[in-house]
Amino acid sequence: MPNHDHSNVFICSSHFEESDFINFGEYSKGFTTRLRLKPGAVPSRQSTASVQPSTSGTSFSHAFSQTDPPNLSSRRTQLSMGTLRHHVKSRGTQTTGCSESVNIGTTTADAPWGPLTSTPIKVAHPRPAKRIRLEEEEEYDTSHSTIIPEPHDSTYDPANSMTDVTDVTDMTDSSQLFDTTRSGYKDSKFIVFEKCLLELFETCPICKRVSDVRPRRRGTFLAVDQICHHCNFFRQWKSQPVIGSCPTGNLQLSAAIYFTGTSFFQLQKVFKAMHLKSIGHSTFRRHARSYLEPAVIHKWHAFQESEFEHLRQRPVKIGGDMRADSPGHSAKYGSYSLMNLENNNIIDIQLVQSNEVGGSHNMEKEGLKRSLELLESKGVAIEYIVTDRHPQIQKFLRERSTQHFYDVWHFEKGLSKKLDKISKDKDCAVVKKWQRGIRNHVYWCATSSSTGTEKVAKWTSVVNHIQNKHTYDNPAFPKCLHPVRQTTDHKK
């Protein structure tokens, strides 16, 4: 097999149609700096570029093509002088011309980076003002394997933020990525040493001679090309399934980190200590932004709609409370959660920022207001709501004529503070011995009563109970339910 040197073969991107490029939309919008040709694309049109005469009498030729130089024109700008200065190339980059090598040929392979047995042709385009930083997995120092940068999926649009994506089914390959059958999610994974793996490809299975082995890595993904120059045998082995342009192992690793709440950088330290190849942080964030977060939002909206469908059948009993990012009145964000008290399912979550409502003390009321407006828009009727004793919440629900109850935990917490203060008095030291029993009595009154009158009767009975009186004149609770016990300890 002759080994031709194609390092000096160049071609201008103007000779190709827009449909010949995979990422022409992203390139035209400025989201990427390099064009990628589709496999099998061939030049189909003549360049429309013409030579512009030089004002100084000297002609200039295009540095990255063997065609006519591109048109150059002057445009007015409103930029600062600092922006118009020459950009200084980073010390960490060792690039030359901004040209990209792509593969064009008739033979194709199922690898995401294009055909393997084809003629490489470099596509020229104008050099950007600032080079995009390489991903972390591209910067790893590997001595035996070639690192392949992970391109964006064909359906990935950086213009869409995470909050704009509400349905993961809008992406073509997303359903395939989360298909457990195709992605091999349930397959067992093993740690394999590179030396032991490459031993399987050293000998040609046809002629039993030494083969040319070319490993390529992208994150946790490894592809091995075995080429025999004697019998022209070729095969490619992949360590994991590839759907579109995304190795499923890389995505599953990102999902495992994201959904378990593990720190990426802590896990990266473990991988580096073992010399275990992993994905970079930029890849992890791209997976979270493009697949994981839209999947979570889609799942949450589907669950929320099913809950609303069930809650519309009859009035519901709900409870709400807010959790802030810091204690006191210095919180910046507050997350208000609304829960169905019959099955303990969260039915709505509202995130409120303090500067939206004029201060952190107004966040809880705003979160409850948004949640109740959502329930009304979905046709859900409320029987009653249970919250803490927040003054703004009390006034807000009273103006809405909504039946409001206090959370027993907050009620018991406030009562315990008062009992602690009373027990420090010299004449009321005995209250400290009754403090635990009084707290338990509060919860028992709330859980064992069916009406409000019964709750009040049980709660006021604690005063008589402390005085060793166990029968009362109140018909709602005439006597204690515990058995009568005698003790020889007069202190008790």
C-alpha cells in the first residue's frame, strides 16, 4: 500500500455547496470556527472570489488555498482601540494555519469522525480573531493513542440555553442516547489495561503477520484500527456504542456524576491517580447542558402534568415551605415547594430571587403566590393549606379566604422555646421535667384528632394532667386514654 504525503494538498471551502458541510449552520452563526465536510462530498462549483488590486502595487495570495484569494473589503467599526489591536497568540497553543483536515472518499466507516480509508483534504477558511480553548481531554498527554476531539452532536444548538429546552424529544438523537438497549446502559463495564488490549490486535487473523495498530481515544471511548499491509486486511474495534457523534460511555459517566451529586473534580482526581482515561470538564458541562438537564426538565414536567390530572378530581390538601440558600434575611435565592399531603408528592417548585421581590423577606410569599396561581390555571381546587406561622403568609391566605393551618413542627418549636424560658425560673423548675412529655403531647393531639374541637380539648387537658387530674368536664375529651399507674416515687 503506497504511502502518499498529502500534507501540501489544499482546497478552498468556496468550491463546496452549503449542503456539503455538516456544521454550516453553526459556522455561519459563529458558534464554531471550523467547517466539517460530509463523507463523500466533492467540489461542485467554481470559486467566485476575484483578485483585488493592491493599493501599494503589491499583490497578495491566499495562504491556505491554491485558488483565487478571497475578497477583502473595509468596514466601519465602533470598537475601542484595545479591541482593534493585534491579538497575541496564547503561549500554550502551537498551531499554524487555521485549516482543517477532513476525509473525503467513497469508502465510509461507522466512526463518528468520518471514513478511515480516504484522501485527506484541507478546507480553508478565514482565521478567527480568537481561538477557542481546547477541551480538557484534548490536552491530556498520551504516548500511544491519538486523541480525537469530541464534536457537537448534529442537533446541538448552542444558542438554546438550558432553560429554553423543555422537551428532550426535540433533539433527534436524544431518544437513542437514552435507549437502554442501544446505549448498553445495563451492560457491565470493566477496567482494561491498554497494553493487554492492544495485544489482541498485534497479529493479522488472515496472514498471521504483524499488523499496524492505531488506537484513538476520546474520553472513555477507544477505537482501534488494525491494518495489515501484507494482505490489506482492515478492521475497526470500538470499546463502546456510538450514537450519532456521542460515545455512550462518555454520556453515561456524565449522567452518573450529575445524578448522584458527585463532584466532578474529586472524581477526576481518582481517575488521574489511576491513570484512568476520562472526559474533560467542558465535555461534562456540554452533556449536562445538552442532554441531562433537558431530560430532567422533561421528566419533571411529565410527572407534574400527571399529578395535576389526578388533583383535578377533588379538592386537595397541600403544604408549603421555603428553603433559602443561607439562613436569616441575607438569602439571595429561595426555593418554595408545594406538597400533596395525601401522598407526600411534590407538585410544584418555584425559585425566587431576592432582587425580584425587593428583599429576601418577601421571597416566601412570592413563591406561594406563584404556586397557587399555577394550581388555579390547571383547575386544581384547594381544601386547605398547611404552612409555618409566617406573618405575610397568614395575611395573604386570609385575604384569599383560604383555610390555613400551622405546621405542627413549627408550633412545637415555638412552644419549646417558651418552655425553656419558663423552666429557668426558680418557681417553675419542674416544667423542665415535663418538657419532653409536653412536646410529645403536641404531636399526639395533631395526629390523633379528627376535628378542631377535639384537638383543642386534648391540648388543654395537659394542664390537668400535670396536676394528676385525668377526668375532665369537656365532652370532646372527657378523660385521659392512658392506664392509671401508681408510683412510690413522690417526685414523679
